Amino acid sequence: MSEPVTYLLEDSIATITMDDGKVNALSLRMLAALSAALDRAQRDKAIVVLAGRPGVFSAGFELPVLAAQGADARKMLRSGFELAHKLLSFPTPIVAACSGHALAMGAFLLLSSDYRIGTEGAFKIGANEVAIGLTMPRAAIQICRQRLATTHFDRSVINAEIYAPAAAVAAGFLDEVAAARGGSFGARGRLRRIDHHRSIVRAEQHVDLLRLPLDAHRRASVSRADEIAEDVIEVVVLQRCAGGFGEKLFDRLRLAGRNQVLREQPLCAGTHRDRPLIAR
């Protein structure tokens, strides 16, 4: 069985490519390989291009594992959002080369990158959890809240609206759409420009790399992600909803800064606007 992730370092740019030969499902194996590749890029002090295979960036978590509702499902969910946190807090720029479809957790990884370049084509991009009977994880909601355009937040999170690449730019899933020119369709050039501009700002303003204004949304997302990093697995992710599936998981999400445990407030399909959490 070939490796699902390849790592190529050239001129201080690490190209991390997902390719499982299918839809790049974020299985435990894929997630572990991506995390290891990012650790390697950090050791190499490289800037990163995160890419998918032709036609698909990632279709999200491995659904048969989720449907089984066992320990592997819980581990996969934790690993997925820990990976998103790693992307959000990565010390060097990350450009996502969205080579096709990006759905569910695949879209959340896309949103966790600094700059997102899509490719032209009949591709689907968005968060489809509600449409298939899953509850949106709280961590995913916060990632969407910080990156998506305000007018598209409810449409994406509540209505599970799916976008073509050009529309995904307006929604905030992508920053631009480019014609396909190889696996990264210009991402390496864009990454070089981003890193160059950040270096200039750093030299002139003497500020830390993580505080550079490449993306104000990313900084806010990192702050949120730091708060929830230890609670990711305690999020209500699967709940039996109308027409859906999933064993109820218990939400023991702690209030930031307070030692109170919140009562479960499920965000069910079709009715899951953010609601106040009631402390015990």
C-alpha cells in the first residue's frame, strides 16, 4: 500500500501532497501522515504548500469509521481538529492548493491555511455535515466563523450550502481561483510572495512572525483554537437527528476561564443556530 502523503522539499518550500488514490478521506492513517509531514516541515523551517490529488483536495473524514461510532471514530475526530489547530498555529505560511472537491473536514483544513487557491472546474467546496445528518462540531463552527464572509456563515454552517470554486471565493472558502498548471497551480509563487512580504514587515516592524498581518482571521482563529485544543474530543460531533446517524456523544465543553461544565446543548440538523450554553 502506497503512502497517502508525500513530502517534497525544494528551495525551503515543503510541498505536502495528499493522494490516497480515491477521495483523500481523512482516515487515521492520512491524518497521522499529514501531522508527521507538518512536523517535518517545521523542523526544516520550510514554508508549506498543502495540496490534494487532481480533482480532489479532501472529501473529509472516513464516513464508515464515523458510522461505526467506536473508539476509532473518536480518535479520528480528535486527530482531525488537532491537525486544524496545527495548521492555524504553524510558524510559517501555509498555502492550500485546492485541486478539486473540498468537503466537510477537508474544507475545515482548507480554512485553516493562510491562503487558499482553488482551481477551475465543476468542483464542490463546503461543509455538508447538516445535509447528511451530522452535527457541526463546535471547533468547525469557530473556524468557519473566523474565515467565512458574514453573509455566507449561516448559509454554509446551517444550510450546508455547497459552492463552486468561483462562488467559494465570495463565501471565503478560497482566496482566488487559478487555471490548473500542475499540481499546485501557482501556489509556490504565491507562497514566495507571501513569505517575502512577511519578511519585509518583520524587518521593518520587529514583530513576531505569528503576529504579522497576513491574515487577521487566522490570528483570531488561533486564539480560539488555543482555547478549545484540550476540548476538541469533548465536542458534540455526532447526534442522532432526523434522517441522520450517530451515537450521542456528551458535550463537557468547559467555559473558557471558568471551571464550570456546560450542559449538553446539541446543534441538531436544521435547528442548530448558536444557542446560549447553560452552566450547571
